[in-house]
Amino acid sequence: MNSNRVRIGVIGAGAIAPSSIFAIGQVANAELAAVCDRAVERAEVLARESGVPHFASVEEMLRADVVDAVTICTPSGFHLETALEVIDGGKHLLVEKPMEIVVERIDRIIEAARVKGVKLAGVYQSRFRPVARKLKEMVDAGLLGEIYSGSAYIKRYRTQEYYDSGGWRGTWEVDGGGCLMNQGIHIVDLLLWFMGEAKSTIAMIDSAGRQVEVETLAVGLVEFASGAKGVIEGTTLAYPEWPQYLEIFGSRGTVAFTSDNLMRMELIDPTTKEEKAREDLLRVSEELGRIKEKARAGAVPGTAVPVVDMGHTPVVADFVEAILDGRKPLVDGVESRRAVELITGIYESGKNGSRKVDLGG
């Protein structure tokens, strides 16, 4: 490996791959080196567009020795086997969300990476976005005082055609879940980043409204290790859909926000510094909104809007820096595990008469 450049291969040429390819191209010390997919035609198209070789198997790509690291963009329930093969080949690994759909399978990936001495990171881009990062700093510094509650809301809309578009969509075996594991995992991860580990959950889930195995409705009560309480409410039946958001309140006030947008900040007797921070966050939110609208207006129908996906770029940048600097990625395997543990706990409770499920917190 070049001492100041990391060659990255993309495994899986499906819908999320262009986001990873775009992000790799934005990072100075990263280089897209290969695309790999068993569906050779798809891999060939993406590889040709980027001017890199394509491969039909991970084994073939590793044997060619053209990559230092890979990002896995395959369906969630297939991540383990690919990850173990990549790690065994001595390559660093960035895995799309969720890292796997079962905690025990994530643990196997974490342990394999530890033994082999390679970097392991998960794609949870919401943690890197400006509004979320600044609010995290402020909340950690005592903005809300003692935290009483933190909740996450996922109001998405997915048609039956969406689920029918891929044989793995809406299945427990490969998709791992529905509105929480698939659509809601980023906001659940953000909730845990702000609130700390979850201690237990009591939940209800339902597959109403669609012909699918997984949940289209979920409501979970959460107790955090800190003693704070919260709610996770998710659906893929809400039309029109709403942005996913968090609401956190404590002894000094309340904040409600998406990863990109401050929706509300109300404090008891705010200081001048806090008022200025609120105004600055609102300006950042408004500017990001303008950037997104401009990008959408200029986009070709049916194609990705790279600037809206800017969250992937800092994830890749941090992954590359971790490799070059010899440090842990900010969202490593252990951090990537937390949201999956909580979501699968909600599923366990919901499938078993809403009984209380204790978690690792």
C-alpha cells in the first residue's frame, strides 16, 4: 500500500454502489481501484464509467492484489461471508449499514478484524453531518441539563412495488427487518450516539398494509443505561412521508432535529452563547436545504444526487485516515453493532407478546 493513498474496491454493484464510488472520488487520499459483483454486467458498467477493472468474485479481486481496502455494498444478510473473506485476505473493510442483521454475525466480523489487525468501519453517515455533530457537542456539554428522554421517529412510505422489486426486500433472512432495520437504522444509530447504550426494550411490531414478512409498523419503549427513557416509532406506511427525526429533552429544555436540520431548540433561560449557537445551527440547516434543493433541481431523473449524499464522503475520509494514521475509525465495528442490537431486541419483544428484552447496556 502506498503510504499516503488507499486503493478501495467496491463489492456489490447495486443501488448504493454509486454513492460509495462518488464518495471515494471526493477523498484526496482514496482511489477507486475495482468493482466486484457476481452480476458481471452490472460490475462492468460501473467499472467502465470509472475506468477501473471489474471482477466477478471477491477471490478474483483479492488475487489480483489491486486493492488495500474494500467497501461492502451487498444486501445486508450477505455481509458476513464476504467480510470474512476480505479480512482473511488482509484488507481493511468498510461495510454499508447494517454491518449484519444479527448481532452474533457482527461479533464474528469484529473478532476476525481484530485477529487479522485490519480496520473495520460501518457506514453511519448521519453522525458526520454538521447539524448532528454540533448538537452532539452541545448536548454533551450540558445544553439540556439532565437528559430525561430521547426518541426517534421514522415515518416513511414504501409501496408494494418497492418490496416486489427485489427478491430479498422485506425478508427476515436477507433484509433483516423492515422500517427499523432498513429505513430507520441511521436515526436509531443517531439516537444511541446521543443517548448512550440501551438497557432494555418493550415493543410491538406489525406487517400491516403490505404483503411482506417484516414489520411495516413498530413502536418500541426504550430504557437507556443512563436511566433515561424513550420511544422509537417507525413505519413504511406513512403517506406523505416525513423526514426522520430525533427529539431529546432534559431539565433545561428540548431539541428536535434531523441529521441535517434543526427543527426546534427551546431552552429555559438560554445564555447569549446558546442563543447564538441556535442561530448558527439554523443558518447551517437553511444552507444545507438550499444546497439540496439546487442539487435536486439540476439532477437527471432516475440518477443519484451526489451532494445530497455528502454524508458518505466524510465516512470514507475517516476510514482512509484511520488506515493511514493507524487509529480506530470513528464508527468502528463495536459502534456499528449498537443499533442492530437495539432493533433486534425490539423485534424479539414484538414477536413474543411485547415481553421485556434486556440488552447489553
